[in-house]
Amino acid sequence: MFMYVARRLLTAVFILFGASFLIYLLTAASGDPLAELRTLQSANKEALIQQRIDALNLDTPAPLRYFIWLGGVLGCFTGKCDFGSNLAGTPVTQLLSNAIYQTLILVVAATILSILIGVSLGIISALRQYSGLDYTVTFASFLFFSLPSFWIAVLLKEFLAIGFNDFLKNPQVTIPTTLLISLVAGLFWYAASYGKQKTRILLAVFGFVLTAGLIIFVSATEWLLNPFLGIPFMLVLGVLAAVVFTILVSGLRNRRALIAGLAMVVVGLIVYFPIQNLLDQATFLMIVIISVVFIVLGIIAGLLAGGYDKGQGARVGALTGFVMALLIFADRFMQSWGDYITNPRIKGRPIPTANASTPNLNGDFWISGLDTFTHILLPTIALTLISLASYSRYSRASMLEIMNQDYIRTARAKGVSERAVVMKHAFRNALIPLATIIAMDFGAIIGGAAITERIFSFKGMGSLFLDSLAHTDPNPVMGVFLVTGIMALVFNLIADLLYSVLDPRVRVKA
């Protein structure tokens, strides 16, 4: 394994060297960095031109300039990184440190959401092949895959941002709108369900009534202006999470695993009030530590619950504990929502259409977190909708192929439950081809973020790359290329290593 990783890393070095050399030459040949200075009508024009020539070594041929730049990059191994400066004289390392943070917020959130939602939809539609749900997911996937990112971004700005902000002035849903939304929800429940016709109709009615009840509750309590979870909602959502995780991990026959999950729900409800004072001084590190503590407690609860498979109980307890921690944090964010939207800098319009943060906004960790969330909401949704389409189609095709394999029929013939067939035998093998796709798409999502960042005025790597390329500024272009290239190569290496985890038949050898 060590030799395999070392060999791949050595190959990656040569790939980065060759690719960066070509990109540098192409960037240098794409325009004249002195063009804007040549048109100046200033007395010190020649001095400014000479200053830029000296700063960027423009009197040196481009191939040799590349090795000067490479020497500065290699200085990172000695703790002295030097990626050069842009045309304005700002160090590229400083530009990258700001741009990487902005881009990674979008890319990581969009990647996680698109993988979770896309793979889930693909597997569900594969299990319900040729059903109404399958056709709906297929239609939506092709629709979002076909729409350009800038068009989705414009629609989100118009309807989700401007429309929602206007709606908050009087957050009351009319009866016809409530009935229409509830009817659509009921049809979705009907399409997603299976079994006898009577059962499907009852589920559709339940979905209709549940949706109508939620909308009426939100309108009557003006929940959108003063949202809350509290003990009742946390209890319902926690129990639901424990049941769902038990079904997916072990099945409801493993009562001990379910007990471990329910125990973590009780733990979350018990610490809800005592932890509020601690959360008033919250930091990001504190949030991480609390989440880890809940996960560890969930593992302990699963091991103490015992049963024929303590590992299943530990997984259910850990997942439920993590969800309870998230519910506590979400409730704390909701407590700060009223103060956020009434802030003079927000002016009652919390969903922005541009920029990464609100200028001169003062507030604690929760106010700052809400501001970050609202600003990344639209671009994250835009990137997620585009990306999940491919994940849903690939996962559906992979799942359909796996479900027709001989070992799946053998497992069913032996009397293995359908849950075990899907989760233990089919799901894991269906993820094998997706590992490569996810690694390759990570770089593609960063590329797609360039357009999204421009539309939403995010100063990320995409904007930095496009601005630098437009001004024939090679150093920032090379900095962005180097970061994205390293990320792509690392994720491809991780994908290769995941094969041996997902499929025991695959062994990585030197």
C-alpha cells in the first residue's frame, strides 16, 4: 500500500509539472500585461512600465519565467512559499488564502448535499423502477442537468431571494395556495409509496393532511419570522431519526439498536436547557467538540445496549447523537433569527442576492453564522441542483445493474430480508463506480463555481481566475491552477484507495 501511494504521488508530481508548464506558457501568450500601462497619458508611464517588467520578470522569456515561479513554489517545502504577486503587487498567497475559503464553503457544501441527495434519489428510483417516482426523478434530473448554471442562479435570485423576502413582510399563505401545495405533496407521497392501491391512497391523504397542517401552523404562528424547535419538535425529529437509522443500519428487529438511538434522543433533550448558557459563548471549536461528544456518547450507548450486534447499536447511537447535536445547534440559530432579520444592516430582507457577507454586521457567533448561511444559500442550491442530476443517474444505473446480479438473487433465495439485500449486498457495491465519479466531479464543481461566483459576487477562486486571465496576470492564474490540480489528484488517489474498502475483492498492490 505504501509503495502504491508513493508511486501515485510521484506520478502526480510529474503531471502537475507538465500541466503547469503548459498553462503558464498559454497564459503568458494570451495577452500583454503592459497593455493598460501603454495607454496611459502620464509623465511617469515609462517608469511604471519598467516597474511592472521588473516585478513580473517580463524581460525574461516565458519558459524561463516559469522556472523562476516554480522555484518560489518549491520554497513551500522550507516554509517560504512565494507564488509571486499580481499586477497590483499583492502577494498571490494572500489572494489565495481569501479565495480558497470562499470557494471551499460553496464547493464542500454543494458536494456533500449533491452526493447525499443525488445518490439517495438514484437508489430509491432504481428500487422503484418505472414507477411515478422514477419518472419524476428522471425528468427532474435531465431538467437540472440541461439548464445552465447562470440561468438557475437568476431564477433562484428572482423567486427564492426576492420573492421570499417580499413574502416575509406578511408571511401568510392563502387557502388556495395551501391546497395546491398540499395536493402536490399528496401526489408525491402517492408516487413514492408502494404496495396495494388502498395503502398508497391512504399515504397520499396522509401527506396531503400533514402538509396542509404544517402550512397552517407556520402561517398561524408566523414561524418564519420567529422560528423555533424546542423540546416537542426535537423529540419528534429525534425519534424519527432513531427509527430511520435503525431501519437502514440493522432493521427494526434489532431492538437494542433502536434503544441506543432513543437513548441519545433522551440525552439530547436532557442537556437542551443546561447547554444553552454554554452556547451563548459558542465558537466553531466548541461546536465541533460538542458534536464529537454526542457521537462518542452514542457509541457508548450502543455498546451498553448490547444485543447480537453491538456494532449496529453503536452506529445507530452515533448517528442519532450527531443528529441531536445538529438539532440543538439549529434551535440556537433559530433563536437568533429574529435579531438577525431586524438588524439595521439586514432591514427585514435576510436572503441576499450577492456578496459573501453583510458589510459592518455586528453580532455573536450565531448572528455571523446566520449571515454566512444566508449568503451561501443560493449559490449552494445552484451548484447542488446541477451536480445531483448526474449522481442520481449514475447511482440509479449502478443500482439497477447490481440488483440483477446472481449474488443478489442468491441472497433472496436464502431468505435474506429485503433491507439486508439492499443495504448490505447491493448498496455498497453500487457505490464502487460512484467513487471515481465523485473524485472527478470535485474539480468540475470548482470549475462550475467560477460562473456561480461571478453571478453572486463571491470573491472565490473562480472569480480570481477569471479576473487574472482577463488581465493576463499569470501568477494568480497559476496559483488557482496549482490548488485545483492538487485537489483533483488527491481526490483521485482517495477514490482508488476507496475501492479496496468498498470491494474486498480489490486489493491495492505496489
